[in-house]
Amino acid sequence: MTTVTMQKFATQIDEMLGEIDNNGDALLVEREQGNFMIMPERDYNSIMETLYLLSTPTNAEHLQHGIEQANSGSYSIKSIDDLWK
């Protein structure tokens, strides 16, 4: 993550947004009134989706169980047709 002042961001906004887009890294813009994070929309959407999926204990537990199954190799592969049965 790169950190810049508001003044530097304001004078180099096009260049900095291009760098963020190219490398996918977040940018912290420091201001006296409070800092801002600038990041690609795809990263923001990913974070929001993760927060949503983990927002309920039951769903978080279900996801953790799935991760454990995948890591241990104890899962089965099914076709899309099998899922509709």
C-alpha cells in the first residue's frame, strides 16, 4: 500500500489512479480531516462480498467447514446435473 499526502494526490491524480488500476494496490491519502483509501472497484466489491458472506455465524461456520474439507481433500466433485436432482 502506498501512502501520499492530499496535495500530492491532487496534483498527480491521473497518474496515481492509473498505477492503482495497473497494480491493484490500495492508496492511502492522508488528510488533516481524516484519511481516505483509494482502491480498485473490484477489490472493494470483493471485500464487501466477503463481509456479507461472513456476516452471520451460521454462514461463516458453513464456509469454514467447506474450506476445511477442501484443504483436507475430503470432498466430491458433482456435475451441474447432479445438483438439480
